[in-house]
Amino acid sequence: MEVLPENWASLMFFIGLQTQWSWAVGAAGGNRTGLRYEAVYPLLDRWTKGEPEEWERLFADVQHMEMAVLQIPSKK
């Protein structure tokens, strides 16, 4: 998959969040419910060094990727 240079940092940040998903577990198995934002926010602060515009851009990118992942049906 090709990634445009301007999207590389957002993708690398998102990949780094792979262990920060919340899961709902029931009789049918587990489903992702979203990222644990209490873990995401401090990482965003460190990654962007507190630059508000960069923080907002990266957070928006993460939310778009999060929504895309949540649209993928879970394997039962």
C-alpha cells in the first residue's frame, strides 16, 4: 500500500496505538469499541510537542482511521 509522505506521520502514530483499543466482550466474542482516548491524549501531546494545530490535525487523522477500523466486521 502506498502512503503519501504527508500522511506518513499520522499512520505511524496510529500504528503505535495498536494496543490502546477498548473491547466489548460478550457471548459472541469481542468487538472493538474505539480507542482509549485517556491513553491517546498524552501520546498526542508528546508526539506534537504541544503544537495546537499539529495536535488537532493528528487527532483528526487518528479519528478517521479509528472510524475506518470500526467499520471492519470482526471475525467470529
